[in-house]
Amino acid sequence: MYVWARFARMALTAKSRGAYRVGDESRLTFRCLPTDIDFNIHLNNARYMMLADLGRIDIFIRAGLIALARKRGWAPMLGGLQTVYVREIKLWRNFQVVSSIETWDGTQVLGAHRFVLENGETAALMKTTAGVYDRKARHFVDIQELVHALGYDASPRAPTEAEKAFMASHQGLRAAAKGG
């Protein structure tokens, strides 16, 4: 139930954070609760992914993607992720999940989620790749088309070397999963 409570809090307060624009960050504050921990008494690995989901959904709501997706029969989908943990988030500690759209290429969006402790240190960094699937046309939407449909005049920046490495790793793992 606590997952839904966190979701409801994020959704109900989205308007107070203002519209999301490409280049902005979503900042959501949480506390590590007893239901979030593993036997090491720190935030468990699965909880990082769930909280990153909330950061992405916050962006989707504030950018207008949820409304547009419903109208057009589109479905935002996570393609994959890679996470590195550098500091633990201990029980009862406050932290922020800072989410952003980094860039896009064709039908693929690259996102980032930083888990930031109260002292400003990064506890974990997650890179994601995602897309928006057009259920009627049965293909992924070109992200530049999506950006324009949302009313934005933005262009992607070139991916960094780290982002290129992540995309290549993702594509290789995806091919392996499909048996190729």
C-alpha cells in the first residue's frame, strides 16, 4: 500500500512543481522506511527501481505525456536500465530522487535518476532507456515527433561517451535476451 501512497502523493503534488521542460529535473523527496530495507538495514535494490519509476511518471505527468498518450493510444515503456550504487541509504534517512531526460535518438529516450543524500552526495545513479509505443500503429513513436506533439521546440544533444556505452550495452543485452 505504501507504494500507492507514494504514487498518490507524487501525482497529487505534480502541479505544484510546475510544467516539466526538456532540460529540467524532477526532484522528489523520500524517507527510507522499514518497508524499504533489506537485511543490511538500507534501501533495497528493488526499491531504487520503484522510486525511479515515480520520478519518470512525475516527468510524464508534468510534461503532458500521460494526457497525450491516453488521447493517442500510446504507452510509455521502459526498455532497460543500469544502476551503480556508491553509498547506502540507511533506514530513516531522507533523500531525493532527481530524474531527468538526458537526450533521445530515434525512438529511444535516455533518462537518468540520481539518488541524492541530504548532504548532496550521490548514493546511486541509474541510467534508463525507454520509448513510447503506438498501440494502434504497432510501432514505437519517433521521439522528436513526440516532443513536437507536446508543444516543445527542443532538439536532442549528442550522447556522451558514457551514454553511448550504455546504449551499446543495452542493445547487446537485448539481442542476447531475444536469442540473437
